[in-house]
Amino acid sequence: MKRPLTVALAAWAFIAWPAAPSADDLVVHPRLDVSVTFLAGALAAGLALPRLSPSQCRFCAVNGLDEAARDALRLTGARAELRARHLSDVIDSGVLSAGALTLSALGAAQDGTRRTFFEDLLVVGESVAIASDLVNAAKDGFARPRPAGGSTFMPGSRDRSFYSGHTSFAFSLATSTATVATIRGRSWAPWAWGVGLTLASGVGYLRMAGDAHWLTDVAAGAAVGSAVGFAIPWFFHRRSGPRRRRGVDLVPAPGGIALLF
């Protein structure tokens, strides 16, 4: 008697059997990626140069959520605010950057080749540079006053509150580093996600505690930075082909069929 064909939806319909990731699953085209990173970085540096503030703000309204968040999170006293902003600089440029370098070095040591180190850093740098282009263009386009009124900021940055560059940098750096680790199949990739996003969230909080940004500035910086940090490695540097299944397919499976995607 033939065994009946059963479709066990609960157990099998959403089973995926992806190929195990490996170090070779990250694809880098050195000439192209170096060129893109260099041009994006140069553009970001140019957009970030000190300049005269716009004659008038373009995104001037302050909503109740931003006002409530400012009252709840802002530290008391100019010195406390300044310390919070300085600490956000340390985490951004120091801790997160050192973490990206360290994880890239660990991956290269695991693979036994220096090529992995430079490839990982190139993809991360490309992601951060593109995210920096977007945030600097938005700052000039929206010309939003900072919550502190700009009295403690350089003239060229007083009306460049939306959206938070520190937060965007932190999330793009943390997310791209963790995404590269995931594509490479590193065993410590979950730690890269957890620690990186925690530190990036801390940067966002410190920017609000230091009265440098509104809540919506930080939320937008986190969203855009994360999106770019994930999209660049995942969609432009992840290997496609037999090792990576595309689309949806039905295949035989024990006790029925399985849906692969």
C-alpha cells in the first residue's frame, strides 16, 4: 500500500534548509568598492564642513513627544550635558570603531588570511560612508534647530539637528559589522549584534541627555543607520548562487513536503 502524501503544515511547511554560511559568502570587488567608499567618504566630509547656518529653519515644529522626551531625558546642568555629548563621541569614534577593527582582526585570524580583515573593514567603511552622506544631506535639507538652541554648538551646526549624525554613525557601524559577521558565519555574530546595538542605543540616549538632539532626530538616525548598515553588506556583498537559495520551492521531505525559501 502506498504511503499517502501528507502535507504537515505545522511541522514542515515552513522548514528552510539554507546552506551553512562560510567566510567565502562575503563577496568584495576591491576596485569598485574602494572607489565607492572613497567617493562616498569624500562627499560626506565635504557635506560635514563647517558652514553658515541657514537663514531660517525648514523643519521648525516641535511636537509633544519630543518635548516630553527632552524633559524626561535631558541632564541637569551645562557640565552634565557636555559630559554626555563627550561620552557619545568616545563610544562613537572610540569603542564602536575599535570593536569593528577587533572583530575584523578576529575573523582574519580565524580564517588564517589578512584578506578577510581588509575585506570586512572595506564593506563596513562603505556602509558607514553612505550612511554619512545621507545624514549630512538631511541635516542641510531640513535645517532643524537643536533643542539647546545652538548656544553651545559651532555656528555651522546649530540648525543641523535632524537627524542625529552620531546615532546614524553608531547604528550603521554596529549593524554593518554584525551583518558582515553573520554573512561570514562567525560563531560570535549574535554577540556582535547584541553588544553593538546596545552601545549604539547608548549613543542615541547620550545625544538626548546632552540636549543635542530631539527624540525624533535620534529615532531617524537609528532607523536610517541600521537600514544602510544592513542593506549594503546583505544585498550587495552576500554571495548568491547555489549556496544561497532564492525564491520559494517545494521539495520532498520526511512525512510530506517542505517549503524552501
